[in-house]
Amino acid sequence: MPDLAIRGVPDDLHRELKAAAERNHRSLNGEIVSRLTASIRPEAIDPVALLDRIQRRYRTLGPIDLDNLRRRGL
């Protein structure tokens, strides 16, 4: 597998990538490879499966009153 060196990465981008790698339990290299792969080979989205995931997530969160959040400035 070939190696790739990236130079001139801004400090803030480097910090954000390191933080994302930690959140995703990856090395910095693993995070970068994962993001590059996703940008080159995006996964096809199954709308039915996506809707199912959204509905399951909504059930765990319960109802959200968007008008109330807007009034509070959130």
C-alpha cells in the first residue's frame, strides 16, 4: 500500500482531525483514510432505511417542540 504525505495542514484542521479521530476511536491516519474514502466512494443512501433510522432515533428522543426552542433563541 503506498504512503502519502500531506504538508501544510493548518493547526486548527489538525486539531479537529485529531479530536474526530479520538471520538471515532481511530488513529489520526485512520481518520484521514476513512474521510478520504468516504469522499471518493460515498455510500449509496437507502431512503427507506434512512427513514427507519430517523424514526427509531426520534422515538428515543421523544417529541421536540421546535417553536419553543425558537422562542428561547436556541
